[in-house]
Amino acid sequence: MPRSDLALALGALMAAGGASAFVRTTGATLAGHAPGALPRPAHAAATALLRPAPPAPPVRASRAARGSAPGACAWRAALGIEQLPLGAQAAVFAGSISAITAGGVLAAGPGLDAVERVLPPAWFRAWSRSWPLLGALYVLAGTAHFSSAAAFEAIYPPAGTWGLWYLPGSAAFHVWWTGVAEVLGGLGLLLGGLADLAPEQYQLPDDARFLTASSALGLCVLTLAVTPANIYMFTHDAQMVGLGPASALPVSFHAARGAVQVLLLGLLLRMAGQESGVTENQVAGVGTSQCQE
């Protein structure tokens, strides 16, 4: 080996030895050991101190932090309602369900009366005869209670919610019976509505004309019965696992759903209270025959 290469190799070995001695001496001094007496684990720890630290993993903001940040409505639709005292939460719940119920009653009476005055009679009559087709919506919703039971169970209020919710029975039980009721009520509404649209020879007997009205009334009560689940989604930011977005629903969604629910209640109440066309025709025919006599 040439002398120049031999000198370079000796210099590299001496530098490596010096660095190792520096690490061992420094580590021993920090740990209280005498130079040269640093144990192997301590030597490894001292060597690790000289290595650059790996970059810290990105820290994701917690849900609470996201809720308190500017623009929190994009993350939290509940607006911190679940953090209020139970008395205030109960007031929000009572106010919400009262407003939806009162809105449905007003929609069934003055609301639809105003629409009837604005629309031509033939248009309103044709529109009102299509209302029973809403039964298909309830059949689909009831079927989803079984195909996506976990999603509906996730929005069932647990015991103690709002300080007043202590309904007996599990979430699975309430999801099951409401699904059955929605399917049966929807089928009854559809059958009654289609019978009214059918030719006279295929229409239901007179003693079965109550099918549309009774189904509409039952679905109205059922809609109010499941309203607490919708309110729970708003007040506590509950999510329908697998059927909704991963982030919280915006307040505008809850407002729109409340308006649709008011309209549904109004239509159902109107169907439950109105007489069938056949009965009206029969009464008109009896009155005409009596006048002719």
C-alpha cells in the first residue's frame, strides 16, 4: 500500500477513535460515570442524543378544539347545546318538538287553505289526490331501519338525554318497532290512495274507506314519535354511521329537515281529517235525489 493511502487510513481510524472516546466521555460525565467506564446501554443512549430527532407526527385538532375554532358550524352543528345545563337542554328539546308540532297543525289548516285559494280548483284537487303516494317514502324509510339498523341506533337518544329522556327499551328495539310501523303505515297509505285513483269497480268497499285516513293519522303520530331522534342529532351532533357524512351536519340541514317535517305533518293531518271523494259523491247524490223527489 502506498504511504499516502496508509496515512489516510490511519488518520480515519484515529478520527473515529477520537469521536467514540468523546461520545463515551460525554455520556459518562452526564450519567455520573468515570470516563471510559460508560456501560454499553448508556453508550448507546449517549450516541442517540447526538442523532437528529425524527420529525414529530402531525397533530390533529381535537373535536372540542374544532368546535371552539372560528367557523365551528362547519364541524359542530350542535353549537354546544349538549354542554348546557340539563334544564336549558330540556327547554331546547321542548321548544323544538313544540314548534314542529304547532307548525304541522298550522300547515294542515291555514297553510293548505291558503294554497287551495291560490291554486285553481282542478290543480289543488289533483295535487291532493297524490298525497297518499307519500306512503312510498315511509316504506323506504322503514326498510332502512332493518338494512341500516346501526345508523338508526346511533341517533337514538340514550337514557338521561336532555335530563328527561328515560324511555324504557333498547335502541335496537325502538328502531325495530318504528321500522315495522313505518312500513305498515306507508303500505296502508299507498293502498288507500291507489284505491281512490282506481276505476270504480276496483275501489275499496265503503266500510274500508277509512284506510287512507287511519294510515295518515298513524303516520302522523309516528312522525312525532321519531322526532326526538332528529332533535338529538341537532343538540348532540349525533351521526348516522354509514348513511351520512363523517363531519357534523350544518345547521342549515337541520332547519331544512324541520321544514320538510312540518310539511309532512300538515299533509298527513289533512288526509286524516278529510272525507273520501266517494263518500262526498254519495252524500251529494242522496241530496240531489231528495231534492228531485
